Amino acid sequence: MTDTKVTPLDAAAIEVLKTITTATLTTILLKKGLRNVWIRGGMPLRPGQERVVGPAFTFRFVPAREDLATPASWGSPISTRAAIEAMPEGAFAVIDAMGVADAGVFGDILCARMVKRGAVGLVTDGVVRDLDGVLGTNLPVWSRGAAAPPSVAGLTFVGWEETIGCGGVCVIPGDTIVADKDGAVVIPAAYLGEILEEAPEQERLEGWIVNEVENGEKLPGLYPMNEATRARYDAWRKDA
Amino acid sequence: MTDTKVTPLDAAAIEVLKTITTATLTTILLKKGLRNVWIRGGMPLRPGQERVVGPAFTFRFVPAREDLATPASWGSPISTRAAIEAMPEGAFAVIDAMGVADAGVFGDILCARMVKRGAVGLVTDGVVRDLDGVLGTNLPVWSRGAAAPPSVAGLTFVGWEETIGCGGVCVIPGDTIVADKDGAVVIPAAYLGEILEEAPEQERLEGWIVNEVENGEKLPGLYPMNEATRARYDAWRKDA
Amino acid sequence: MTDTKVTPLDAAAIEVLKTITTATLTTILLKKGLRNVWIRGGMPLRPGQERVVGPAFTFRFVPAREDLATPASWGSPISTRAAIEAMPEGAFAVIDAMGVADAGVFGDILCARMVKRGAVGLVTDGVVRDLDGVLGTNLPVWSRGAAAPPSVAGLTFVGWEETIGCGGVCVIPGDTIVADKDGAVVIPAAYLGEILEEAPEQERLEGWIVNEVENGEKLPGLYPMNEATRARYDAWRKDA
Amino acid sequence: MTDTKVTPLDAAAIEVLKTITTATLTTILLKKGLRNVWIRGGMPLRPGQERVVGPAFTFRFVPAREDLATPASWGSPISTRAAIEAMPEGAFAVIDAMGVADAGVFGDILCARMVKRGAVGLVTDGVVRDLDGVLGTNLPVWSRGAAAPPSVAGLTFVGWEETIGCGGVCVIPGDTIVADKDGAVVIPAAYLGEILEEAPEQERLEGWIVNEVENGEKLPGLYPMNEATRARYDAWRKDA
Amino acid sequence: MTDTKVTPLDAAAIEVLKTITTATLTTILLKKGLRNVWIRGGMPLRPGQERVVGPAFTFRFVPAREDLATPASWGSPISTRAAIEAMPEGAFAVIDAMGVADAGVFGDILCARMVKRGAVGLVTDGVVRDLDGVLGTNLPVWSRGAAAPPSVAGLTFVGWEETIGCGGVCVIPGDTIVADKDGAVVIPAAYLGEILEEAPEQERLEGWIVNEVENGEKLPGLYPMNEATRARYDAWRKDA
Amino acid sequence: MTDTKVTPLDAAAIEVLKTITTATLTTILLKKGLRNVWIRGGMPLRPGQERVVGPAFTFRFVPAREDLATPASWGSPISTRAAIEAMPEGAFAVIDAMGVADAGVFGDILCARMVKRGAVGLVTDGVVRDLDGVLGTNLPVWSRGAAAPPSVAGLTFVGWEETIGCGGVCVIPGDTIVADKDGAVVIPAAYLGEILEEAPEQERLEGWIVNEVENGEKLPGLYPMNEATRARYDAWRKDA
């Protein structure tokens, strides 16, 4: 896997991000000026799916043209098959299906192979097919759901490891994807360091606030914090 | 809670409405000329959620403007926080998110506080965020689902206890909301009395018809009833 | 049931089709030039619903006009009630609701009666109502979900056993419907014979490929098969 | 033309309706309880097109299936060609294209033949094709615009003189269509008499009000009229 | 007109803004962090309509409820009629129709009265009705087009001079609206001063660039300018 | 211009295609199995725009990310500016804007430069900006219309001369684009030869049919032709 643009995340970063909700990530990114980082349509295929983290490995589709989008095309050198074989271990597949919901980007065979190649997850603004089979592979999937027709009923595959749009969001190979019950979020590569530094504190703070609410505190002055609350929180932090 | 426009429902009305399906309510309201009372997009967040009844307490959002829709705005006097503190016990939060599905109106902290304030439910034509956390508060929610981004990624909060649109339906503070597995229905204040009178009989009648169908009766003449069926039903009612 | 256009499927055909996924059916039909056979919006109402097969018995709705779409119309000779009484045993109800998602085509009473008449399933590009009641009838339903309002809130029923559109697909009475977790697919009557012949082999082949992937085979050359793989598969088939 | 369900409008009715705006028609029909009579998507193809009136002659399409929707199908006995030959003089073609905007229902040849057969207009919730040619026939068209592809690229024709939906409105053969710069409105057959009686007075009254506004009158009390304004108007009417 | 929140723009500001395209305004506002200021759906009703500038006077609609949205409601104290009488001279009407395109917010009578009251323009994310009549009033309108049905077919009016959403944009009474052939843009009140200062220079610069392109200059280095181009431009400016 | 993939069309091919309507092209391509060749949303920006023909030169956008989609990015080596400088003479710009209608892909400056570079037309599934300026350049444009905001308000430019989707159609650099009043059609490179051979005859035949219709011929047997009509036509052709 020498020529991929996608470098693995280090294990420590993955450990940190596994403890951060996508809700918290979007809040932090918004404070940095990024409002558009959540992939529309990419929701958990299996209820209760756990959080998954990995670098984005992208797939790009365009609309089907009947002479190109055929089962025969699956054997071409530029095919989803070849792309999957190019995936590095630990990668998160991000698939631009242009929101098409009536042709499944992948079924059980391709998902099974991705698992073999060490893919950690798949997110698409489209759908998968052969739902039972895909769930059987245990690949965590975020999508608009499932549909029976093959990709070539609506889509032509054109390449991998390109900058793509997915669910209205720009995804560049090597960006970090974090996905959980609220869907999938893109952390642009240049922002990853700051996120790793700031996110754990934000989670801690929000956890403390929830606790305060459960103890009967009112919201004004608590969330966002006024000075008095901030002092109480800082004291608690010191003790903790 | 002296200045709210929302007066509590009396306990007897709540008891009656808890036995009436939203399907029955929409049929009765349609017979009175109201075809548009079901909130599009507001479906149960948790499968199997029980029926909930309460007076509407409304929240209004408009689209985000980057200088207004900021985390800092959460501390303003006109904020969702202040609105929640104004909710009377027993209220049903109804949130006009203009159908925006990529920014969550509320997350776990605000839902937890609503529960503390005695809110019985929340319905929106948008989404919530931090799904796990929201489910953890046990606030019954009807929505388009969940999304990670904060409200300010797409929405600006402007006020509460105003007449709003929600899911294509007009909701006036003090209207009664009934929500169950078929979604959420608005009973305009002026129609509540009639509904309380007529709905239990409609439920009884439909239950009897289902029973007849299970006994092998054909539909024509049964539903709607012809005179002979009506007579049989009346006889059964007298006996019951 | 002498005058219906819908003739029952023979039991052997049903047995075969119950073993074929809709994913496989769409692949085979696409190879024959039919790309548009999957009913958009018709997804399982109950998670885990099993595959169902039957000949299409169609219902056609047009938009509601307030003087026609009334509860009184339910007693007319051209009503959903009369249509249900015309259904032959084993039929699969296919309901053209024009994608309308805010008025339920049928509720518990009509679904219960369909079950009595031997209907095997129902698919619509709209929604049902009275979700609890419909699930209680055990009629397998594929739809966009559920809504509280009655059909007449948005729809006028106009006839049955006509050629219709459903979810963007043409359905002719007597076409075969197969529905599973990936949704519902139409097999045009003229194609049924070929499908019955070819589909089992396609399933067998794909099962073998999945197995190969689990054994660590790469995709290129495997799926689609190159000559070497084909030879290996043929050898396996002979042995099996 | 003996077997059509569409009977011609009498010339006097046409004369009256040619003086009534569709805006006025929708206001009167709404007062009678009909809120849904305006065909969504059916707007004038040629800027400045004059008002046209005629009885509805309906065409019904369903989605394309590749084996049915072919140029060869244009020669079938159930074809748009046969339908056009069945049109009585003075009819208004109303075409249910299910809102499909990427396949033109008719082009220049069929529109030219409709003109020969005495059609007065055509309204569809879809599009026409060969815009230049269609405009050249001088058939007044209301549509979503134009597109290059033939009907069979997206549509299968199934019949004529059936009750249809068009632009979200129920249209029954023999209803009256009035179309002008605000689009096309359906007057259900049973309401035609009342409309012919009431509409001219409504137009007169609104014309008077516009005049009053131009003379500087304020709106409250003028529109709708209070008693004093009504008296002034009645006096003017008597004089006029 | 003493109690309106909308204060007139001064004549000098209007003169400046009449020379600035909405394209230029959106570029400048984006540079200041405001990406969402263009009202989706609000396009010129009359081809070739000139640029218009004025302070926003807002109208708010919610969805129709059949008992509230009636012709009788037009006589209520909270009506569009009363709102129009509250408009100060020079105001730009901004109407939140929630994007509803099948019920016209205003027709000829109300537009005629607005002209009498000195309104300079009207923008809505919905439609107007009685197109001929509205054009006849010469009120410049930006909308999704026209439709025949009255507002009450789909809308209930609830108030004026409130913060609203219009075409996906937040509009606060007193913001400045500039509308031309590219549609309508909102200048938030707090940004007006800066815009008045910076916009004329931006227009001048873009005009010079267009001229350079016409003289055969290549784009790179020209737009955006590199240092050499900037120097040439500065020299030209000094001479001009 | 040595390194472009786009080779000029020969002048004779252009002359032929200028006489063929896009309606005729789509009919011929459909007969060859290509149903999806018309670019949705790409309609003439200026009423009455003449037919234009050229090889596709593609531009690809993805959604905006606030740190990438900035006015500063316009100076980057991968920018729309650089792409335009790479266009060969005679090219037809095809721009994948993912259907985004609230950010203009190009304004007057870029269109003016395209004209200088010899571009023959531009088609996008998005919009342009600065409508007056763009019309002033006389570049023939097919789009969803115009909008004020700059591309970076919604789009990030990522590259040129790639295979793209545009309006739901696959476009490969070097395909031929023909655009007229019915919109823009893609002729895949491999089909161009056949089209050039067959299209003129199809136009001749349809012209003859229109003439027959004008002479009072009925449609059945005429269009499509039966044998007798075919013989008459062949005779006419021989004479002509």
C-alpha cells in the first residue's frame, strides 16, 4: 500500500477521538469558522452502532450512462474493486453517490472485502444494497439506508482518492472521519491537532453541565457559563 | 410561571386523550373541516414511544446568520435557555425549525433541563442532536431524527410563545398536542371540547369494527356502517 | 373471484422466489435492459420482515378534492373497501399514492380485512396509518412509514386492477412482486420465466464468491469472474 | 366523436369564463370549500398567452419501463396518437406526467395534430419538447417548460379519458379548465353553474375596489368591505 | 407612521446602493463572514426590472388552518391589510411565505395599495397572484413567480415587523434590502456603514478588470490581482 | 493548448449538428439505448438563444468548506481562472455545480475571458451571477438561471478536464455538447459518427410528417409510419 495518499491515524489520536461525540466536534469546528462538516444522509445502518474513527479514503461516482454503467464495467481497471484493493488498513471509506438513493453503492461482497482489507467504516450520501448481507459483514456503515438495485442502475464509478463532495460536505483524502449515532463528521487535516487538544476538555465541561442540570440548576448562567459558574467548574476540575 | 399564555390541561382531559390515537383525532378533525393538523416530519425518536398529551409551548427559529447564530448567542436574554425557563409544568414543546435537518435544535443539556421543568414532550419539524444523550434524558421526542451540528450551524432562535408553523401546520400557544406512534397532531383550542366528547365513541366504534373484521365480516356495509350494521352496533353498545 | 386479472402464482415459483434476494433480481433484470424495477419509498414497516412474493393487485389514488375525498366516499361502490373485496387469495397489494407521505392509504381495519382475504403483502410509495394497529394485523407492509391522517386528507381513490406507477415504477396487474429488507421489486410478467430459470444460479454464484472473499481472495478476477475463477467455480459446482 | 365522455361547453359559458381570472375562480371555489384546484407546475409556455377555456380531456402516463416505453410503442392502439384522434373539438388536453420534467409529453407533431382536431389548449405538470416547433403550432400550452428527451425516456402512456391527478389536483374528464397568466384551474363539473352565476359579480366588485385604491382609499373596511363600503358599492352598481 | 421600527434610509445611501450590484454586495459580505444573505426564490417578476433599495418591512405567514385562513380573516385587525397601512414610505416589503408556491401572498389590490403608501419593492420566497394586475401596479416584485390561489389557500398571516426567515435568510426589520436582476440581498443594519464605504471601490475595480479582459489580459494575476496588476490599477485610479 | 484532452470538432460535423434539434438527438440516442443524455437544469439564459455545438471541457466543483472556499482561493493554481486559460478554442464549458442554485459558478469577468479564449458556450446544472454582465459578454449560457452570491458561498473548485456529472448526466471531456431551446444534450464520443450519419435523415422525415399533419393527415399510420406512409415518404424523398 505504498502509493496511497491516506496515512494512518496514530493510535493515540484514535483513542482520544473515540471518546468525543460528533456533536462536540461540530461545536468546536463551528467556533473555528467551519459550519459545514456533517455529512447529510449518512446515518447509522444498524441501530446502536458504536463510534468509529479513521482517515478518509474517497470513492467518486457520477451518474449512470447506459453504455458505461454495466455489470461488465465491474471488471475494468478503474472499478470499485480496484479501489478497494488500494485501501490502506484503518481507512474510512467515504463514497460520493451524489445523494442517489435508488442504487446501492456496495453490497455484501464488496463490504466483506473491505473488512478483510482492514477498513474501519463506510459512509455515503447514497445507500448500500443487500442489507442482510452487508450487516453480516459487520462493517459499520453510515448511509441513507438500503436499496435493491446495483450501483450501475444509477451510478458510474470514476475514481478514488480524489477530493469529493459527500452529503454536501467537501472531503479530501486524509481528512479524519468520526462517525457515531448522530452521523459522520469530517475533521479537515489542518484542524486535527487543535481538535485533539480541545475536544476532551469540551466533553468534560459538558458532562459537568449535564450533571448540574440533573442537580436542578437553571440554564441561564450555566450553559454557556457565567463567571460564577466558571469558577465553580474550575474548582471542581482542580479537585477531580 | 405567571406570565405564560399556556394554561395546563386538566387531568381528566389528559386521561381521555391518552386513550385516543392520533389516527382517530385526525379523522374527527377532518370531519369538522380541518385537514391540516398533523406535523410533517415529527416522528418518534425512540421506537415504541408511548402517547403523550400536553398544551403547546412554542419555540421559533429563523435561518442562521453568521453574526447572530453563534455559541455566544446562547447566553443572550432571547435564547432557547430563557425560553425553557419560561415553560410551565406539563407543557409540550413545539419547535419550528423550518424543516432544517442538518442542525439539531436541542441536545442533551437542554432536554435534561426541560424534563426538570416538567415538560411532557417535544416535537419539531427539525432534528435533535446528541442522540444518545437526548434518549438518556427520557424526554419523549418527535422529530426528523438526529444530526450532530448545533442549532447555530443552521438556525437563529428568535422567540417563544408565538404562533408558529411546524411541519406545515399552524400551532398556536395553548393548542393541545397529542403524539404517538403515528406522529403528532394539533387540536386547536376551540375544538378541544368537542373532541373530548366525540373521540371516545369513535375509538369504541372502530374497535368493534376491527373485531367484526376479525370475525370475517366484509368491509362494504361495515365500514362505513350501513343501517343494519349500525343497528347491530347499537345493540352491542347497549349491552356493553 | 372470477373477474380479476390477477392469476395466482404457482407454488413452485413462489418457493423459488422466496430464496432470491431483491438485490439479485435487480441485477438480473438490469442485464436484460430493465433498470427501473425497484419501488422507491417502499421499505419494510417492521424491522426484520421476511421476504414475500405475490402477483400485483393494484390500487390507484389521485390527489384529494374536498368534495370527493370525504369519509362518506368510503361507502361508495368505487372505494378501497370494494377493491379489497375483489382481491384474489395470494395477491400482493400495490398502491399508487403518488408518494404522498402525509395521509395514510390504509389503517388497521383495511389491513385486517386484507389478511382475511389472503393478501400476502402490501407495498406503497405512500404511508399507512395507525401503525400499532397495522402491525397488529401481521400484514407485511412496505411503505414510506406511517402517518396519522386518513387517506382522504390527501388522496381520492379511483380504481383497482389498472396499470399504475408506484415509487417511480410501472406496475401492471399480474406482474410479480418480491419484497424483502431491500424493498420491493417488480418482475414484469413476460420476464418471470427467465428469472425463475436464472436467478437460483446467480444466488449460488454470489454465495460462492462471498465465501471466497471470506477466505481472503482479492476482488479483481473474482467478481466479476475471470476465466480462471470461472473454472474453479465450475469445478466446485460439479462437486457440490 | 361519438364515444367521448367530454361534452362541449356551450358558447355562452365560454364567453363568461374568458372574462374571469383564475385568481377570481380560486377565491370563489375556496369559499365553497375547494382549496385544491390549481394545477401546480402548469404555467404559460409563451409569455403573454391569453386566457383559454375548455372541457378537460385527460391523458394518463405512468413511469417508463424500458420494454414498454419505446418509440415502437407510439404505434400501439393505446398510444398518445390514438388518444389525440379521440379528442372532441374544443377540448382542453390535461396530461398527467407525474411532474416528470426530463421527458417531454408531446412535441411539435402531436401538438400540430391537436390543433387540427380543434383542441383549445394543453396543460401538464410535466414538460413539452421541441419548444420552437410547439410554439410554431400556436397551441396554447401550460407546462413546467420544455425538455429535449421524448416521453418514452421517462414515461409510459396508459390511457385517456380517465380521472387523473395533474399538478396535485384531481381532474375528471368533463371538468372545465380555465388557464391564464396565473396558470390553470379546474372547475369541477358540479360547480360550473354556480361559478358562471357568481364570478362576473366578483370580478366587477374587485375592479371597483382596485379603482378605489387608486383613488387613495385605505384597505381596512374596503377589502373586505364593511357596511359603509358595501353601501357605496351598491349605489355605484345601481348607477352603472 | 410613528410606531414603526423601520427608519428610512437616507437619500445618499440609496443613491450609492443603486449603483452597486447584488453580486458585489454578496462578495463583500462574504469577505466579512456573511455567506447567507441572498433570498432564495426571490427573482424579478418582470424581466429587466431595475435595482431597488429600501429598509425591510417584514410580513410573517404560517401554514393555513382551515378555520383561520379564510377570506373573512382578511377583515381581522391582524391582517395583511392592517400591515400594509403600517408601512412607512420608502419601505421594502419582505414576506416570509415559507417557500409556499401554490398560494399567492398578494394580488393587485394589495400591491396597488402598497404603491400608494410609497413602498419601493416587494420580495417573497413565495408567489404573488393575479400577475397581470400586479404588473399593472408597477410595484417591483421579486418572487418565485405567480399562482392563482389566494393566500388563505395555503397560508395564515400572523404579524408584521418581526424577525423572519425569507428564502433561507434571516431578515430583521430595518435591515437594508437591495434587489436587482440577480435577486435580493439583505444588508444587516450593523454592516450598512462599511458596505457604503467599500462597495463603490469594489465596483470600480471590477469594472477596470472587465475592461482589461476585453483588452485581452489573462485571468491569472489579473483577478484576483497580483502586485503588478494592483500597481497598474492604482496608477489608473490616480489618473481617473 | 497542447495538453488538453479536448480535440476540436471538425467544421463539417459542427455544420451538420447545427441543423439537428436536441429533441431529435435524444430520440436517436434513446433508440441506441442511451436514455440519460439531457442535462437537467441547463436551460437557455437568454430567450431565443441559437443552437451551439462544441466538445465538452469540464469543470468540477465540490461543496464549500469555509477555509477553502474563499475569494483568496481564486488566486490558487487550481482555480477556475487557470482552468479557463487551459480551454482550447471552440470548446463548450460544462460545469458540475451539483445543482447548487444559490451560488453563481461564474460572473461577467470569467465569461468575458472565456469568450476571448474562443469558448462557444457554457452549460451548468447550477447558476451564473451578475446576469446583466454575463449577458453582456454574449457567451451563450445554459443554466438554472442566476444568483447574486459568488461561487465560494457554496462551492469549492477542484479541477478540470475530469469526467463529471452535470444535471444527472455523465460528461466525459471530449464528448460533444449540442444545446438549443430545449436545453443541452451530450453525445458520447463513441456515438458521434453514427449520429452524424443518421440525424439529418431523421430531421428530414420529421419535417415531412409535420407537413403531412398540416395537410390534415391523422397520426395513426403516419407517426410512426406504417408501410403505406413509408412508401409515400420514400417517393417524396426520391423526388426531392
